[in-house]
Amino acid sequence: MEAKVAEKNRAGFTKADYAGAKSTLCMGCGHDTITSHIITAFYQAGVNPYDVTKLSGIGCSSKTPAYFLSKSHGFNSIHGRMAPIATGVHLANANQTLIGVSGDGDTASIGLGSFVHMLRRNVRMIYLVENNGVYGLTKGQFSATADRGSKSKAGFVNPYDSIDLCALALEMGCTFVARSFSGDAKQLLPLLNMAIRHKGTAFIDIISPCIAYANHEGSTRSFDAVRAANVSLQELGFIQPMTEIKIDYPEGEAKTVELHDGSRVILRKLSSEHHDVTKRDAALLALNEARARREFLTGLFYWDQQSVPLNEALKLPSTPLRDLGEQTRPSVEVLDEILARYE
Amino acid sequence: MAQVNKFSITVATANGSGSQSANNILARTLFRMGVPVGAKNLFPSNIAGLPTWFSIRANEEGFTARQRLADIAVLMNPATAADDFNLVRTGGYVFLNSEIKIPEAKIRPDVQLIKVPFREIVQPLSDSIKLRKLLANIAYVGVLAELLKIPQDVLADALTHQFGDKQKVIDSNLNALLAGRAWARENMGDTLFPFRTRANACSNDGKIMIDGNTAAGLGLVFGGCTFVAWYPITPSSSLVESFIEVAEKYRVNENGERDFAVVQAEDELASIAMVVGAGWAGARAATATSGPGLSLMAEAAGLSYYAEIPAVIWNVQRVGPSTGLPTRTMQGDLLSAYYLSHGDTKHVVLLPGTPGECFYYAQTAFDLAEILQTLVIVLTDLDIGMNLHVGPRFNYPHDEMSRGKVLNAEQLEKAGEFKRYKDVDQDGIPYRTLTGTPHPAAAYFTRGTGHDESGLYSESPDVYKNNMLRLARKFETAKTMVPKPECDTRSGSRIGIVMFGGTHEAVGEARFILQKQGMETNCMRIRALPFCYEVEEFFDRNERVYVVEQNRDAQMMTLIRSEMPQYWQKCHSVLEFDGLPLDAETVVEQILKVEEELRKKC
């Protein structure tokens, strides 16, 4: 029995302050594991929960923002529209850290158009897709990320090619692209910590098997199938600022990248070739090769540390737009000057 | 004797031929002379080549609605010239580009035909064929100006105004003007032209000539708009472009920082979603669109209504259904705007009728959206939005911007409790908090799914029903806040005319015509939905009411029938839906037809 006082992070909050409501998802759902990693990552990063805004679309995954960071405002919006909703939320108050949780139906099908355009704009947000290749709430139809040849629970075989959201994100100019697996805390926690600090869209495609509709023999997204096909691009570690406590410090030949807040990212190579995360082409090549081998390649594919988020590209002031009212109204003289054109 | 300040001109050209500037110069000249004037551009959905017609109506009595037939036509388009003879009334004048050959049979004997050699007139003015083609347009303005006795100085000023600081352009166009005038003097000097102008020193004092889209864009600039997301669509694009142009000039600080954001979205699904996102986070956010875009916005409109998020849509109506006639005008989106989205939804709809109201309602729409925490749709149309209208100069908006019931950390602390959807004040309007409010009670979870007073997910029948009843109560509150109708009551009359939007131009003239025939009418221009008490009062005061609207299915009448069933039997429809701005004759004819039927019945 431990009776010590709960530890506070550098923002002065305990880990419990990052918790949310009780999940209503299926027992054992990969999404709940991701939720717990999100709680841990935000606690570790020491982000003030009042400075976080949570977003989602519609679907099982989109319910999860209710299950973490209950001190943060949340917006469970409409199907496929998380990206533009987030764009508006970001521009109205660009001082907030945005985290959006979407699913493969929400992002790769109904919201695909919105998704790719948000990437072009580089809205500053963490964009997670909890990807299971299946529509859970409507009971097991294939999504657009299901693999060709995968078998549904009802026995249908998927005749279509899947959309690789990471390859798409790379094509669209996304400034932070990664893939992980819900069961891989060692990889996901460093990625989330990096995403929290990224000044642009940080996209993480998280393979999260659906235990109700895609965890059977013949499904390429069952826990067993994903574990068997999961190949990591590199090993990741993350060291929080002002502390030398290592969270995950991979052994072996490694690169260290220091971030603006003093935290450090460690990337250790796993094969003879070291994947250069600053090379978009290399990332695309790696993804295509893995796809040909029917592997789930995970890890950090691409990272542009010079990323300019939308609010900066649009030259918005440091005061959030939503706090501006009367002061935006030009003077009487300006109105006179303008109306003179119509006399 | 010549008719003074009372004539209409229609110019037929090809789209993209540069005639727009010439027409605007002529209209602005008349305006600056103090002549009541209106200008309507009838254009195709095309970049260049298809026929376009521009009508200018000068009218001493102030009636500037479209007329079915013109007094004067200028025919510059070979493709349509033969048929364009029909634009003119009997006894009218046709100025035909002499290069256009017309089959003898098409030439009407009941009009005066004047062939003008525009090519020869502009030949000496430039070596460039392209420029000469453009100058031919200004030459017809010169010809008309000479015959209508328009002072050259006013005309030259309007021309300079049109071309701004492009001195070379001004010079060549001035020469073309003079060449046109000279031709008319030399060749028509002794013609007794039956129309002329006379400057009225003061009748347009304090007025401006502007289109509704430009005015609405200005309204957004002065009404506190900080966020616009849009997808270009005719006829609404110029509204956002007006905002961008002015905001880029006057709302950028010395560091180059903008106090507004504009995002051209990938589609209307995204543009309204961005507006809802920004509105939720507390910005005064708007989008502009037209019918097809409004249809795409339906789902997010329901989210705004049900999750109670401020948002503003400017819908500049064009002709539907489907892609319809993209460059023609209609009042066909009234019902779809009011009920936009599935389930029980009703939205506050503002119905400006003039550019002035477009300007003022920009702030009104934001205020109402933030006070009521809901979607507000402003319905204008192509006629209001893209045609030039003369009206009073806009007053500087001094009214404070209302930001609604938003609680900050301090207020939350004092209140002790915060429930997002609780009807604390019994007006149906709850309190909200914004992202980033540093208080443990501030956060809530917004959802378009069923929710209780705290915003928590709920499928409880009672919770759902009570929430929907509260939303209905909020809509009742809205009735006390929306713009009231504009009424004109004549003593003794028990016959009313009801209208909305820009049809007042035609209705005003129709009432004048009816009055001359002994039929005095009262009039009400509805300026918002839901119907407020004053609207009901008007129906109470009248025995018989004509509801004038530009659509096939009598959409306003349908709303009157459903929202105020006690009155609908008093109502008769006056409908036109040919895509053109309404004319007075149509209104008069339809009213007199019903009056005649009623007399027979008695």
C-alpha cells in the first residue's frame, strides 16, 4: 500500500487531473489503451489541461475524448468534419493545444476531403486516427483502410485496396507523420510527447484492433495479425525537460534531437539503414515497400521541425481572435473614406 | 416635349467584352446628377462570350425596379441583336452597332432605329484592335450622354472614379467619350430625342450607390467579424471578396498582423464546419454561400442549433433547384433556410432588402448568433447582392457588440455551479464558457448527440424532450430580438401587401400604380424570421393580404400558414419566378386579377 501524496507535474497537476469519464467502449478495446497513453503523455508533458481543447468526429474512437482530460473543453462534432471544426477552433484561439481523435471511417471515408485539406493548411493539432479497418458502431462493415482480401466477421472478403493514411498525409505535406500500435506504449508515448510539442498538424495513425468486429481469423487487423505484421522503423525515446529521468531510452546507435522546451527525442535505428525523418521521399518509399511486404510499418516517418502552423501563416496576432470585439471596428474616418468610393 | 429623368436603357453585349465599366459609368453619372437610378446586370454563367444585358432605369419619382421593356436599347452583340429588338417598347429607340447585319424581317417598324458606326468612331483613337473594342463601349456612353444632355464634367468624373489612378486608361476612355458625343452631335444634332436628363442639385445628397454584397462585406468589417470560411459560389463570392479587400487594408496592424482569419475551404461542408468550430471557441464567424452550398451546410446547421453554437451564414439566393440558373435571382431558399437540417430545427433568418440593411445586419446577425447561441442565416439574393442600388449613406455602427452569456473564471467562481444547458434565466438561453477558461468548472463536452443540462450524453426521453422544449422557448425569445417589419399604413385601407427582401422596389411602384387606379394599399416588409408580434398586428389590421414573393411554391405564404394559421385565409399569393428582378406590372396584374375574381364572387 502506498500512501504518498499524488505527484504533481510542472504545470501543478496530478495525473488524476488528466483523467476523464468512464469509457463505454467494449471491454479490452484498443482505443481505451490509447486513451490511457494520452492521459500519461499530457501529464508527462506538463500541459495545463485548461490550455487543451479536445476534438473528435463520430464513431467509437470519436467518443474517447470524453474519457480523458475532463478539465479540458471537448467537442464531439459530426461525422467526417473534425478537421474543419478543428481549423475553426484553432484559428479562434491559437493558444490552445488541440488534440483530435478520429477513426478510419471518420477520416479515410466520409472525412477524407476535409482531412487532406487540413493537412495542406497545417492546422496546429495532434490528429490521431484510431484505425481498426472496420465500422464498429454500425456492426462490422469494412472501412477504407481495411486491407484487400481481409475477411469481415460476417464472412465477406474486402475487394478493394486500402488507403494508407500515412502515405496520404506525406503526399499532402503533413509536417509530422507517424504510425503506431495501441499496444505499443514504448513507441506511442514518445510519439505523443513529440506531437504535443509539434507546431503544425501531428498525424499519428494508430492501429487499434476492434475486438468486437475485426479480431477474428482472416481479419488482417486482429491483435494477432497486427502483432505479427508490425515492424518498427526505429526505436523511440523521449526525455522530458529539466529532468534526466529517462522514460524510454533505447540502447544502441541513436540520434538525439533537442526540442524548443529542452526536451529530447532519441531515435535509434533498427536496421542497417537509418531512416532519416527529415526526408519525405524516404518515408514514402519505406511505406510503399512495407506495404508490398504486407507489413505494418510503425514509427516516426516524417518530421519537419521548421513547420509553420496556420495561425502564423495567416499572420494572426498573439491575442486570440475570439477575444477581439469592439477593437476590430475601424474608425468613423475609415468608413467615410470607404463610402466615398460609392458616392 | 422630352421626358425628363424618366427613361430606361438596356445595353446588350457579350460577356467579357468590357461593357460593365461603361454601364457603371453611365449609372454613376446619373446618380451623381441627383437622378434616382437603378442598375441591373443580367449576365450569363460564363467567363466570356455569352450574351449579357445591362439595364439602367432613371426615374424622377424614385421607381427603379426592373421594367419589362426599355425606352432605349443599345445593341452591340451580333449574336442576339435581332432578338434584342424585342427589348424595346413601341416608340422606343434602338442604337445598333452598324456592323451588325439584321434580317429585314426582324427590324421593327414601330421603333426608331439608329445605326452607329462604332468601329469608325473609335478607329482614330488607338492602334490596338483589342483596345478599340473596349473603347466602343465608352463610345456608346458618349452617344447616349450627348442625346440625354448629360454634362460632360459629371461624366468625366464618373469615368475617372471608375478607372481610379490609371491615367492612360482614363485618357483613352475620355477620348472615346468625346468621340461618341461628337458623332451624336454631327449625325443626330437635329433629331428630336424624346428623353433627357436634368441635374437635381440635392436629391441624391447623403446617398450612395452600392451593391448588397459589397455592403455586407463592409458590414462584416465593421461588425466585429474575425473569422470567415467560404467556398466560392455565384452570386455570393463578391461578398467575401469585399470583406477581404477592406479588411486587408484596414484591419492589419503595423506589424502586419491581421485581426481576422479567412480560409477558402475545400467545400461548403468544411466552410460551415470551420465557422461552427470558430463560433464554438468564441469568435464572430461567418460564411457566405448560395443555394447549393446551403444544402451542403444542412448537417452542420443542425449541430449549431442543437449544440447551441453561434454561427452566421450569408446565403445570397440564386435560382434553384439544383445548379439552377446560377446568375439569376430568386427568393427560393426561404423554407430550406428556416428549417435547414434534419429533426426539429428552426433558424433565425434575417431578410435584408437593401444594401444598407446588408451593412447593418452583418452586426445584427453576429449579435443575435452570440446572444441566442445559434445559427443565424441572412438571406439576400442576387438582385440585392450584385446589382447597384441607391440608398442612404451607411451610419457608423455605434451599437456595442453583444457577445452573449459567456462566463469567465471569476464569474464561474461566483456562480458556484456551471451547467452548460441549464435555463438559468428562463429565457431558454443557457450560459457557456470558452476554451482556455482557467477554472475547474469551466470545461464541458459539446456534442451533437442527446445531452442533459450538464452536456453529458443522455438518451433519456424526458431529458431529450425537455431540452427540445427549451430550444423552442429560446426561439420564442428570439421573436423579441429580431428586426421588426417595416410597415407603411394608409388611412382607410384594409388591403395589405406583404413582401420581403428586394421586391420593395417593384412593390412600391405597384402600389403607386394601384393608387392611381383608386386602390389604396398598406404594406409590410418582413425583415426576419421567426415572425414577431408586429407582423401579426399587420395581419390583424388588414382584411386581405397579398403576399409577394419570387418563387413558385409561395414559400413565405407556407410559413405564414404554418406559423400563423389564423391569418392564412386572408392571404393571396403574388408570385414570379422567372429569375429576373421583379417588375411592378407583374404585381399589379396579379393583384387586380384576384380583386376582379373577388368582385365576381360577391
